[in-house]
Amino acid sequence: MSLFTAVEMAPRDPILGLNEQFAADSNPNKVNLGVGVYFDDNGKLPLLECVQAAEKAMMEKPSARGYLPIDGIAAYDAAVKSLVFGAESEPVTSGRVATVQGIGGTGGLKIGADFLKRVSPNAKVLISDPSWENHRALFTNAGFTVDTYAYYDAEKRGVNFDGMLASLNAAAAGTIVVLHACCHNPTGYDITAAQWDEVIAVVKAKNLTAFLDMAYQGFGHGIAEDGAVIGKFVAAGLSFFVSTSFSKSFSLYGERVGALSVLCADKEEASRVLSQLKIVIRTNYSNPPIHGGAVVAAVLGNPELRALWEKELGEMRVRIKAMRQKLVDGLKAAGVKQDMSFITTQIGMFSYSGLNKDQMVRLRSEFGVYGTDTGRMCVAALNSKNIDYVCQAIAKVV
Ligand code: PMP
């Protein structure tokens, strides 16, 4: 009898489990469309030039590694604020945004969730149906009851917007609503600017708390375009949360660079909120790591490097869009009769392909093409070498 005799085996993370299966697959043509990672046309994880330039400059002037402040690098937090709200925006100039460095976007969400549990202990959390797997687990672990709002319409191949509004309208005052700011994961379907206005009107009328998850800024229509939704929430006079991830937009997955920003009523309120966010951080991991945040701050704070980042991010965005079109064309050429053009109406890294579980299992076992059982495929992992093979494989299972 050991202390851990009664400890049960936890279920495997579905995505990481797929990765292990992929690694063990001996099929020479195998393609991993399971994970949410951007690969270049050679199938390589990019190391952005802007990142390399920033790191080179840092290496030339090595610095000692003392502890960072609890809320992270000041220049980093300032850069995040400017990126999210606009450098000259009223929330930034008036000082009513509380921003802390986070350990990836996940860390930003977690700090926000733990803080919200102190502020609104009895609130319920609503996530989209479906959503990024970790949203439910993360808010559940923070002590909340998590439910869903309607989102995906499988038949229509798009967003069930009436259903979404109905879910939000039915929510109790104070309900925390987790919204994908852009590039919805897993479906690839975003709501339009006009629909955002309607969502914001309900959030305001019903007194809901919006938590915007911004994990793909720049992967949709552009940095400013994808960020425009934030301005809409500001204009509505709401207080809200934004988590930021630079994992994808800087291809800095393993550095764990993210942030949490909370828009408050005024500067004094923001300083009280910041003080509480710092307690959450202090009691979890004390203070964040230096390297990733320093790189992002250096790039965003230097006009030349920032322009280079925008160019490189733009190239990733354009390549994904081209792959979507190639996928639609390739499926047609491979003999798929059904109209697959919905793939080009989706945005960001993911595509809900409409394939069912049996078809996804066949894709894996017969062709070594890995996506999730829900039919989600990462189009950012397609390239000019694997696209034909993937199209042929899909054509054989549909
Ligand atoms: N939110 C969403 C919607 C995501 O897809 C991801 C990453 N897969 C995250 C948050 C977490 O990002 P990070 O890896 O920076 O923690």
C-alpha cells in the first residue's frame, strides 16, 4: 500500500496523444495536421528573423538573470498594452489597463480565471461549443462551473449566430463569457464585425463579463484587423479581460510568452486590480521567465524589427490562405464531389473539415494523415510537398 495506490490514471491529452501516435507511425508519407502549430513550406517550424535579430543583439550585450518583477518586464507589458489597445488609445493613455506578463496565453487565461474566482466566486463560465479543449479544463480547475454557448452549425458550415445570441441572452448577469477574439479554434469560423456589435450589445445589456482569448492575432486578416474587436469592446464602455499569446505570432511556442490585460474603469481601479493579479502570480510561480518576454519586447519596441515581424507574420498568414485554396482545388481535382469551398471561408490555422470520426480514423490508419477525431485539421501544417497526398487521402475516405 503506497500513498498513491488510489491515484487513477488521468486520460491522455487528446492532441498530445495524437502526437505520440504520429511519432510512432512508420508511414513515410505521414502528415501531422493534429497540433496547432505553423510550419513553413518545407515543413519546418520557423525561427523568425526578427526573433533572431533581437536575440543576436541580446547576446552581444549579455545581462545577468535576476528575478523579474511579479508582473514581468515593464517594457513588455507596455508593448502588449499598445498592441492590444493601441498606443495612443484612451485606455492606455489614461492608465486604466492592468497588464501582466503570463506564461503563454494559457498562463494569461489562468491568471484571469484565478482572479475572477476571487471577484465573482459564484459566476458561471460559458465557452463556445466547441472550443479549445483547455478552456473548459482551465476554468473548471479554477473552481467554476463551465457550460457552453451555441457556436458551430455543422449543417450550415458556419456559426449558429442566432443560437449564440440566444445562449448569451439566456445567461445570468455576471456570467463570464470566453470569446475567441479571432481565428476560432477549432472550427475556423469567426463572426463578422456586425455580429460582434450584436454580441457586445448583449454582453452590455445582460451585464456579462467578456474574456477575450487572443491567441492568433495577425493570422486572420492582419494585426490591426484582428485586433479591431478590442476597440469595439472599449467603445461600448465595458470592463473586460484579454489574454494574449505570442506562441504562434512569434513562433515562440516553447518560450511561453503571453499576457493578461484587464480593462478597468479608471487608473485607480487598475492599480487595485494589478495588485491582486500580482498576488495570483506570486502564489503560483512567483514571477515569469525572462527570455521570451525580452525578445518580444525588443521586437515590438524597435521600429525596424517590428516592421520585420509584421512582414514575417504576414507571410505566414498569406501562406495559410494559399494552402486553404490549394486544399479546395486539390480535393476537387482528386475527385471529391461535394463542395469544399467552405474551407476558404474559414480563417486562421484550423479547419473543421466536416469529416466524421470514422473518416478521421481511416485517414490516420490507412494514410498516416493525422487530424483530431472531431475533423479538425491544422491547415498551417500543409505545404506544397504534402498537399497532394493529403487531398488524395481525404478523397479516398469521403
Ligand atoms: N487559446 C487558444 C484558443 C489556443 O488555441 C491556444 C493555443 N493552442 C492558447 C489559448 C494557448 O496558447 P499558449 O500556447 O500561448 O499557451
